[in-house]
Amino acid sequence: PVSTHRAQENVLQRVLQLPVVSSTCQTLQRKYSSTKESHPLMASVCEVYERGVQGAGALAMWGMEPVVRRLEPQCESAVAVANNLACRGLDHLEEKIPALQYPVDK
């Protein structure tokens, strides 16, 4: 079923809520966790990688914060327009591809 546009609707949240996407993410998370649990060496490599990603993300956000603050007023309307267009495109995809409404195993 095609959803109606709600105020402040976020296309990323909608995509993540699609059954096919959410079930795929859950499957990947389970496989990642079970791999970490069953292979101690892999677990230590994964933990180092996870800490590196978190650190890089925090550093990137810290570095981008002044730029984002300056650009926020100008970008806000452009982001809203892009989000609206993306939501309409997602409406069209949901209508044309019913399989998006089913978990990946179906």
C-alpha cells in the first residue's frame, strides 16, 4: 500500500521501515553478531573497526558542525524539496513493486 505524505516525513525512515529492507538489515546484524561470537580473532578486528568508525564519525561531525550551522538556513528548503521528491518517488516504487512490502525471505 502506498503511504500518504505526512508532515515532516523522512524518506530514509520510510526506506528503513520497508519490510524488505528491515528484514535484510536484521539478517545482516544477526550474521555479524554470530560471526563475532564464534570467531574471537574476527571479534577483535570488528571491535577495532567499530571504534575507528565511531571516532571518524565523531571527528567528521565536529569538523562539519560550523559549516552546517552556516549553511543550515539556505539548505533547509533544498533538503525539504529533495525529501519531498524522494518520498513521491518511493510512493511510486511501492505502488509498482509490491515485493517491497514483504520480508526478504518471502
